[in-house]
Amino acid sequence: MASTARSGTRPVRRVDLGRPFRWLWASTAASNAGDGITRTLLPLLVVAHHPDPAAVAGLTTVNMLPWLLFALPAGVLADRVDRRRIVLGSNVIRAAALLGAALALAGNRPLPLLYALAFLLGIAETLADTAAPAMLPCLVDERHLERANGRLLTVQIVLNETIGPPLAGLLVGLTAAAALATGGVLYALAALLLFGLAPLVRPGREATPGASQGGVLRDIRGGLGFVLRHRVLRLTLAASALYGLVFSATFSMLVLLSEGTLGLSETGYGLLLTAGSLGAVAGSWLAPRAADRLPTVRLARWSLVASGAAYAALGLGRHPVLAALALAVNGVFMMGWNIPVMSLRQRLTPEELQGRVMSVSRLCAWGTMPVGATLGGLLAEALSVPAVFVVCGTVLAVGALLLLAPLREATSAAENQQAHTALPAPSAPPPSPDPPSPDPPSPHPPSSAPPPSDPPPADSPRSDSPRSDTPRSETPRSHAPSSDAPPHGDLLDKG
């Protein structure tokens, strides 16, 4: 397991998350650099040979379609198979697809082949982005999940959104084949780095109920049932769905706000996006430190409210500097939502359900984006482009308060214990003529037992006071032997 701060001490300023996490971080950096190149490159290839808005929109639809079709089955697969191998295989598939496309699309670039490439990359991304975050609790102590998620999100923002797109433009200026081949090499490097990690198969995983028994639909229902019965997961996922709507509605109109309302050029629009990325990088550093001092749900709730206020300010402001500041502030608070909530879900979810809960989370956040983009366009036509930001920001702030205010964080140890003891007790074994001597009392309280597959609804495990120096009394999660690997976090959970 990754080395962590000594139990009973406050985390040091720079927590060592261990060698396995460093392997993961390096693999994540390579794959996100590949993401940044391919997401910019494919639309450029379509526009160069098929300059039709419908063709470009179709590419985005085809690329996002696997999230709607395969997100839930991908979660089942991530709970049945070694997650490291899923991510590794996904990177190999993407590397082979791009290197093959560099040869096949060197001259003529028919639209069906570009769509097929986008669809295949979308399937691989769905598998990798579902399995990867589900691996993280096996690598680091749960007290350091915020820091681990923050470091992964930082490298994602920097390489995927800041460095990758301009690098793709530079490579396309040389040859499209060079750009495709570069993306393929980066994915191959990401896969190669994962070879240094031991398989993340815990002992007895094959015997886990739901891990290899029953059909796919049954496992999907089990994951959905767990989420719907768990109050914290249910309400935070509803908030993630709302955030996905607001994010896509506003982002789809940002270019029109930049050019029409703020009077910026293409370069100015790029600088606006850079301001948002810089704010997100700062937020990924600040959020784990804020989580050391504030209860998780309180931090996430008010970050979401502040993010809504920043969106509203973006629509009310008429000066480019104010707009850049609003986007930077929004980036900070977006990480103040993403990192604590992602870490909370990882803590609350049993090992055998991590993949399915992550797939439901991604489906809620990503599945609402096409709807949000459509609503943004309708609002802009009915009102105005700036009004989209004001309305969406207000809805996000009010919705965050309504959805998350019921999550009181004063869940006592007795309530946690009651949640577990409320489960049906296992049938007692038949009396033995020679009963064995009683076992010594367990050193952990009853509430430290690993949660069952479908526990009753529970509130947030945090107390409503700042984080204590003493780690939670909890049976440690099973860890992979000596070294392992995992994921890229998701910017919106991209929530």
C-alpha cells in the first residue's frame, strides 16, 4: 500500500502517497496528454475535409454515445475484472486505433472512418474512466483521497485542457498523420507505465457476491439500488446531474459570450479558457487542504453555491477582465465540489461496488450534457446569451442548497452502528455439544465492519466538526500486493 502519514498525526503539508500512486500519476499524465491531442484533432480533421456543422456535431455525438450505451455495463466489468487491466487494455486499444488511423487516414479521410475512430475511442474512454477512479481507494489511505484526487485532476487539467489542444494544433500544422501517431504513442506509454503495477485483485474477490455471479442486468440493478438507497450518494449524484446541465449549457454559449458580448477575438477566447483552467489548477491544490478543516458535505455544498454565483457574475459582467476573474473563481470552486464529493463516494462505496457506483456517477454527470447544451441554446434564443449564465448560475446555487442542505453531517457513531446492526443477523450455527471458548472481543467497534453490498441509507460519515487528527476507526480496505495502479480523475465528474 502507498505509504501515508503515521496514524494519529495531522497530515503533513506534502503527503507522500507512495510509489504505486506515482506510477499511476505518470500513466495518467501520458493518457491525458493523448486525450488533449485527440479531442482537438478529430474535429479539425472533420472540418478540413467535411466543413459542415452537422458533420462536426455528429462527431461529438458519436464520441459521447458510448457513455450512454456502455457506462453501466462498464461499471459491472470494473467490479468483475482487475481494474488495472481494464485501464491498460483501454490504453492499448486507443494506441492501436490512432497508430492505425495515422496510416489509414494519411490521404483520404472519409467521414465514416473518422466517426468509427471517434466511437472506438469513446468506448475505450468509457471503460478507462470508469475503472480508473474505482482503483484509487486500493492505492492510498482513505484520509488522503482528497490529495490523491487533487493531484490527478491537476495533471488532467494541465495536459488535457491547457497543453494538449495547442500541441494538437501545432502537430496538425505539420501533418495529420504525425498528430495521430503522437496521440497513439502517448496512449502506448500510458499502458506501458501500468505494466509496472501489480494486479488489483484482492484475495477472495472471485467469491464476492455480485463480483462474478448473476447476469449483467442483475449487477446493474444492484449498483443502482445501492445508490438509490444511500441518501448521501443519491443526493450528491442529483447535484452532479444538475451541475452537468449547467456546465454544458454555459460552456456551449461561452464562445458567443466572448465574441458577441465581450468583443474578444479567438485569442481572447483562448485566454478566457486559460483563466478557467488556471483557477481549476489552484482549486485542485486548495480543495484537499480545505477538506482537512471543513466537513466534506459543507465544503462541497458551498463550493457549488459559489460556482453558481460565479456563473451569474459571468453573465452580468461586461468587461473581459471581470469575465476572466469569474471563470478563474469558478474553476477554484468547481474543484471544491469535484474533489471532496469524488473522495466521499470512494469512501462510502464498498470495494465490490466501486466500479458500478462510479459508472452511475459518470452517467449522471455526462449523460445530462447533451440536454444542457440544447437548453442553453433555447435559453439564448428566448432571452439572451448573458441571460443563460445568470439563469443557470442561479439555478445551480439554489439547487445546491435544496439538494444538499438535508445532508446533515452530525451522523454519530451510534447512528452508524445502528445502520449496520439494523441488517438481518446471520442465522446462528446449530449448537455444538462442546461449544468452543468465546473469541476475544474485537479491537474495533461494530461500526468498523466493512459495509455490506447494499447497506441501508446513511448520512455522511463525517462529523460536523473539523477533521480530527485521529483516523476513522474502520477496517482497512483490501489492498493490492505491494504495488498497483489507477486512474484519471474526471474534470466534471466531471462531478
